[in-house]
Amino acid sequence: MGEKPLQIETEARHIAIIMDGNGRWAKKRGLPRSVGHQQGVKALRQLVRNLKNTSLECLTLYAFSSENWKRSEDEVDDLMNMMRKFIKSDLQELVDNDIRLKIIGEWQSLASDIVEMLENALAKTRNGDQTIVVALNYGSQNEIARAAAKAASLGTVTQDSISKHLDTADLPPLDLLIRTSGEVRLSNFLLWQSAYAEMLFVDTLWPDFTPDILNKALKDFDKRERRYGGR
């Protein structure tokens, strides 16, 4: 929290982060996984607070996948309770900083009190200038299947008609996808949107991810030449 705020200018409009490594961060220190998740929330809060210091339009975060239900009941309960606490403690800060909240995934099947809190948060932040997208109960294959089914119900299924019904249809194209913790896979996250996105896999565990690391990632992105299949 003591880091000096960064002023980050980048060509990227929309970046996404797979926030991985909370459990390993805790294990390295002989601590419960729940402590790793708590530290991960602190890293998230620091990043959100610095969003206003960047030229980014949109930051998408993989918070809870549809596969995460396979984890232990205690861990899932911890994650859900942290979600409740984060919304209660940080909602006004999102409003004050003109940040719009958007949720993707099948989040409306979460516990009813969480759904109510999220609906309230969405309403209160709808006029924000920058967007934080949180993927909750999200799986990209499911998202694509839902979008294709919707497109089919309305007419011909094409790339364009599917794109129009994705959860992210109202967002800028994805420019950069970052995954922390050294793992090199997408884990069913933004598969369609990542078709021509740049990717960066860093060894840093999520609780240790800072705005300075984000700044370096964006500088790396700005040096890349994007050809979109051309030469």
C-alpha cells in the first residue's frame, strides 16, 4: 500500500489477468490457503486503486471459475465470504473513482445474498469511466456455447453473431492476457477473446503482483508488433 502511484500510458485498451498462485504463496510460508486468498485480495485492491492512474479502459479479472466448485467446501466458503467482504468494503471506492463494475459468467446462480450485493454494485457503478470486469462462476467454453445457442435462436450462426452474444460483447477487444504463478495455460478463460490477444506468463505469485509489475507488462506489450495473421 506504500507504493507511489504510477502513471501508466499504454497502447492497450483492455487487459485480462488470471490471478493464480494464492495457495502456493501460502504454502511457501506454512500458512493456510485462506491466508493466501486474503493476500490475493490485497493485491487486487492495490491494482484496482491504481487503475485510475492508467490509460486502460478495461481490466478483466478471473476471480472464480466454474471449475473452482471442485475445491473443498471450506475453501469455496472462504472465497465466497471474501467476495462479500470485498463488495461491502470497496464498493464506495469504486464509485468514488468512477469505475464501472461488470460481471461475466453465470454469476446469478451464486448465493442469493451475493447476487443481490452484485446487482446493487452494478447499479451504483454503471456510470464509471473505466471498467473492472470480474469473471464469476465463469467458464469460456460455456460462454461460447451460450452465445452460439443465442445466435442460432435468432438466425444464422457466424463468427460475428457469436461475438455479439458473448458476455464481453460491449467491451473493447482483448489486447493482453497475463497469467501469474508461472503456469502456462488459459484454464478456460476468454478463449474466444484471446484469439489475437498478446499473452504474458509471469512467475510472480498473485499476492506479490504489484502495479509496478503491471507497468512492466504493459511496456513489454507496447514493444510487440501485432500482425493479426499478416506479415
